[in-house]
Amino acid sequence: MSKVVVSYAGGRHGPYQHEYPESEQLATVRSDALTHFGLADSTDGGNQVVFRLYHGGDYVSDLTRTVGDVEPGKGAVAFRLVREVIAG
């Protein structure tokens, strides 16, 4: 199991924290974090609003990767959720 912490600058409830098996896909982590913060991808005035997962300074584009892929054997991993607006 790995302790996963996801922070979001606009969050009012503190970071999302949960223990996941190292085999858990990052798509699940992202989905659970969005639920914790009350967020969802959407469109606004023709623009797409998405919440992306970052580890360190790197965007995590492959959400099929697992928690264990990110920090193998460390027992803990931290992510940031970042709101991005894509002009439509």
C-alpha cells in the first residue's frame, strides 16, 4: 500500500489523502481526488476546463500507469491537481 496525497490550490478541505495498492491506476486516484474537491471536467463558454494530475513538475498524461509506477517501493507519493483552460 502507498499513501497518496493530492493537493489542489483551490481546495477548501485540505489535501486528498488515501492509501492505495501500488497496482491502482492513476485514473482512479484522479477521479477520487476530483470527487473529494467537488470538481469535474467541463466546458465554459466554448472553452474546455480540465483538471490535470502533476507529479513534481511533470504532467501525468498516462493515467493507466499505477501508483507503484510513479514512486516504486517508497510507500508514499504526492500529486497536484491543476485546473487548465483550453481555448475552444
